[in-house]
Amino acid sequence: KSEDFVIAARLDGCSQKRIIWRHMVPSFMSHIIASVTLAIPTMILAETALSFLGIGLRPPVVSWGVLLQEAQNILAVSSAPWLVLPGLAVIITVLALNFLGDGLRDAA
């Protein structure tokens, strides 16, 4: 609001909407994008953890947490080791999104 380019646009006679959308939004859009890409892994982990504990989504719904809840039994994992693959998918997805968010934050 107190940046020189905003004051110059205001003195030039631009409307409030034009100042916001043409001058202010481009200057902080990269920060919003980086924050969103860093918030998505947190939401994925929260949903997975709640579903794993039985508080979130229930078994008719397919979710990584529900799939990992089935892998909780060691006898089931010993007879069907592919039940652990959703855990690997969660780890890869969360790490990839965190690296993407860090890269976008550094670029911003």
C-alpha cells in the first residue's frame, strides 16, 4: 500500500481495483503460490493421519489413510506386502510437493 509504484499509480488517477489487480497482485502472487504449494503436503498428511486413525474418512471411501489402516496388521503385510505401497506413495508425493514449494519460494 505504501510502495512507490502504488503511490505513483494513485497519483496517476488509477482506480482502487486497477491498483490492486495491475500493481499489487503481481508483486505478491509468487508468495501466494509458494505458500499454497507448501500447504498442500500438510493437508495430505493431515487427511492421511486422520483416516489412518479412523477419525477421518471411513473404509468405503478410498484414501491413503484407509489403505494404510489395512496394512496395520503385520499378518496381512506378510501375506500381501503390496499393502505398504500407499505409504510409499504418500512419502513420494509429500516430498515432491515440498521440494516444489521450496523451489518456488526460492525463486520468488
